[in-house]
Amino acid sequence: VLAGFVAQDPNTQVVGDTFTEEPYGLGMNVDDIDFVEFVNGVLEDVRSNGRWTEVYEKWLLDTGALDPPAPEPPAAVYGR
């Protein structure tokens, strides 16, 4: 997240070492099955078609906060 801020605002920088590495999550209404399936499909497409690496390289790599190559995205975990 911080590397994304740096990529968007040249007046910011990331300082110090990483505290921890933690996965991100998306919260949505569990009863909206169509939306859940749509979001899961988009995320899977990004994972499988190379877009993950493209986005990483475009928006995060040049910040200096992260190193190449793009890490594998975390495995999907589904649950309530």
C-alpha cells in the first residue's frame, strides 16, 4: 500500500524496514453471490494472464520500495 502511495505522490517516500508481510482481503456482502463470483473471476484473470506482473512493474517496482521479480499473489482463501 505504501509503495502505491509513493508511486502516486512524488513528495512521499517509504522509510525503514518492513514490519511484517500480510495478505490483503476484500470484504463484500456474502449474499451478493453474483458480485462475489465476478470479483473472484477478475482476480483469477489477473493472476493467470500475466497482468499481475505488469501492474507490479508499472506501479510498484519504480518506487524503490520493492524488488523484482513480482512476488506470486497469495493463494485465494474463501470463507466467511
